[in-house]
Amino acid sequence: MKGSIAFGSLGLATSVLGQDHSPLVVHAFDGGTYPGSNDLGNWADAGSFANGSGSGEIENGALRLEYDNAGWFGSNVSQSIGDYQYLTLRIRGDEGGEQSDFTLKIGGVSDLLGNLTDDSIGTEYSTVSIDLESVGADLENPQAVRFNFWQGSSGAVEIDRIAVTTDPDDDGSETPTETPEDTPTETEPDDGESTWDVPFLDRPPEPDTLPADITGSTTVAELYEHFDDPYYVPRDFTDYLPGETSSTGQAWTDAEKAEEFGYDETAVQNNISDGSLTLDQLGTQALPYVQQLADNDFPAHATVKLLPRLALLPDETEDPGTHDDPDNIWDETAGPTQATNGPDQFIQDRWPTDARTYQPDEVRVRDRVHDQPEYDDSREWGSSADLPEDVLNNPDNPIHEMVADKVDPRTGESLGGDGFTANAPMEASVEIHENGGGYWNQYLVLKNTSEVPYFQDGMVITWLGPSGDAANLADGHWNNPHRPSQSLGHPQRDVIEVIHPDYEGMSAYAVRCANHDEPYHMRTIYPNQQVAMEIGTPANADRWSSSSERQDAVETMLDSLHVELETNLSRNDRLIDAIDLTYRVPN
């Protein structure tokens, strides 16, 4: 995880790709690269096992995995395996019969190992083979070899080799493993963001295009055939049915919306598991929104993930509300104004799984920002509740040029525009809310003015605002009316304040949203809808005592504001590195 170096898969021996189709060895467990990578040079790891600090242990050229109703293993296979027919495991177990203890997944097919093969695991090494063609695996897009040991069993297995072969009995005894040359390659997507080893699909399973003709009778499965695996859409519905989740803090509850829009909860419960739920059964709202997304080439996998909320999305723009009811709101406000840099249509074309079964590799991607301090040791992480003095008073932090002069700290180039800027179409407005006379909330409202949704995870917001000497950074709130309640779908935040050397009484602020647990339909800014962020600040009435001073303050806040949505699941790493945004608000 240190840095953005990954290993390519271009160094495969010629014999692997030759006409004789020698076995494609995924793991021989003798090259010293596991955990971290496999023999193809791709990501490989494991977790939650009882040995090897969770990832198992290599013993005598085999991977030993000890499990007690827990454990996952994943190894990416990014190339086509269309020239092969079998996945073969040279494996043994402590007791024998372990083929019923774990699931295997490859090429979109997932089941207990014992249901995918007639072979069984014994106490001595033998080859267990899966006929990939007969089980229906996608050989052009195998994605990964995955094991899941959350099946209620305990025991241990030892795996000597994992390979893709043309011979079901090939145990590797006559074919030495050919290890690719591990050539480090800098992996940067087209937008230049640094990357990390994302333990999930490189791309959503195809086809990822919505149907050309979408009507009320169109089903969820017809919208996207992979709606359940790997995206858990049925659980996204049934875990948060309207009326079954507390709607505290929401002015218009989900239950009220469901009744207003004709949402058929019984049909959802009966039909979502097999994907036969129709758009008409979701009421009046889902169909026109899905048609709108199709018109804008929005990805199918993201559309079905958002259906539980699209069905409850009103036509009118909802007030995002407040968490702390203010005693007074300044008469002086700024905005709303559109982003002055005129950003183009913005589509996040890769939305993560919602990980409703909490498999660790899926959770790691779903909550990649929230959990980053736990596993990313390439950066030093601190607490916003105790912001260091050299962070608060750092005149050299490039955030100052970012908020004052619209200079992108990652590139040194202009962010464009002459006021509020963003990398996606939206508008913003600013207010100051007073609480008890000695306390203010900076209140920033963002509205999605495009026709497609944005997920907020990893979003970075920067601006100039009244200085608070980092005294109340932990006191902030995220207001989003499109979730069941204020307790669900709220992000933690990475927050810094840096006193600006050229603006008296003002500081540069930066916030990164870090959601966790709840599905992405609660982490989203929907078309024509608003969210709002509150950041607590000690009041400084003497500094802004007149109306003109207050008006200047809120206009400065708005003009300096920039919003950077996440692309390519990058966590906006390059931006947080540039401005030292590595301080987390405690929960």
C-alpha cells in the first residue's frame, strides 16, 4: 500500500500463451510474493483467518488457511482464460471433506466448492477441478479466484497450487511453475489520480448499459443482470424498507414518501430477490428517473444500486435542513451560484459494491475512505480534535493558493472560473448560523444541477471561512434528506483548518467525506437535490459586526469554495497529500 506501484502481468512465460496451452498458474506459493500478489503479478490477499495474522501462512510451499466460520481469500485474474476449461486446486484438508466448508467464486459464478465439482478434498494432496464452462463462468472476464469461509464450519486446508488448465487432472507435477518477471509499473488512470490496489472488480460486469426501451414493466434483472452479485441490490431494498427504519430528523419520512408515490412494499419483498420486481411496482418515481439516467448513458450497475432511493425521490428540491437548529441566521447570504468554471457532464462510471454480507475485501472498497487510516501506512494519520500547531499555522500549505487564487495544488494549474468551482455541474450557497451567541455554524449548501447522481464518498470541499483556531472541527454535520434518518448514511470527515496569512480572521478549511456501512443510495447527491454541511466555529462578532463586513465574509466563503468529487475510486489521494488532509474527526 505504500505508494502507487503495482505489478503488471506482461511478463508471463511464452509457454503460458502458446498453442499447447500450458497451465496458467495463478499461485504456486513458492515465489515469496504472497500476500500481496500472485504468480500473474496481480493483487492477492486474504483476511480473517486464524493463522498468519489473518492471511494464512506459507508452509513447505503451500498456503495453510485455518478457519473458524471466518476467512476470505482473493486473487485477481485480469486476463481472458478462454483457452482453458478447468480451474484446478491441488489441496488437502486436516479432516477431509472440506469442500463443503467454503464457497468458491470465479467469473461471476459462486457456490460451495462441493456444488461446483464432483471431486472431494482428502487428507492427502489431490487435484480438485472445476469445469468452468459447465458451471457457466465468464472465461473472458474471470475477475478473480475467491474463497469465502463464512459457512459455519471450522478446520484447515492447505493449497499447494491454483491453476487454470485444459486437463482436469493436471496437478503440476510435469509442468514447473513459470513466474512472470515482476515489472513495477506506475498505475495512473486517465485523470492522473494516484491509485491503490483496489481488491474488487477492475470494471463492473458487462453489459453495463441500460436497455434502449425502458417501460413500467421493465424488471430490475432486465436493467442489469448482475444486480445481486456483486452489488447486493436485494439487500439494499429489504434492509431499509420504508417504515421499518426510524426516520428521525427527516421532515418527510420514507414511509410518507412511499405512500405518496405508490411504492408497493409487498411486491418489493416478494420480487426483488430474483430481480422480477418491475419499475411500476416501485411507484410513480422510479421509471422517469431511470429513463432520465438511460438518456444520459449512466451505468446500469449504478442505476440498480440507487433504485431503493430513486423510488422515493420527489420531483421538487427538498430542503436539506439543519442538524443544529440555529438561534439566528445572518441576513447576509451568498448564492446560490453555479460553478463558474463550467464543468462538463460528470459521470462516476465505477460504483463499489454495497458489501451487505461484510466480506472484508468488499468492505475495504465500499468504505475505502473511512477505513483508510486503518490499513494505509504510507501516510501519517492524526485527529482533527487535536490539530498540530504546525498544521494550523502553516503559511506554506498550498491550500492557501487553492482557496484564494484557484490554483490546483496537484498540478499548479488553474481550477478555472472566478468564484465557486467544482469538477461537476452544481451550484452552491453559503449562510452563517448562530447558536447561543458564542457559537457559529458555517452552513454550505450544494445542489446537483446535472441529470445524473454523484456519490459523495471521497469528495473534498475547500474554502475560506471564519477562523476558529481548530477549536470546534469535530462539531460538524452532514444534512441529506435522501436517507432514512440522520443516523444513517452520515459521513465521518477528514478536516483541517489552516489560518490564512493574507485574510484577517479567516482560515482555509478542507473536508473529505468518509462514509461507512450504509449502501451508496444513502451516500449520493441526486439530480435537482441538495445536501448541506455544517462546520462549527467559535463566534467572532467583533470581527464581523457590520452588515457589509458580514456580506463580505459570506461572499469570500462562496468565491473561494471548491468541490472535488472522487473519480476512479482514488479517494482523492493526490489532493489530500498536496494539502495535508490526513486528520480525522473522531466519531
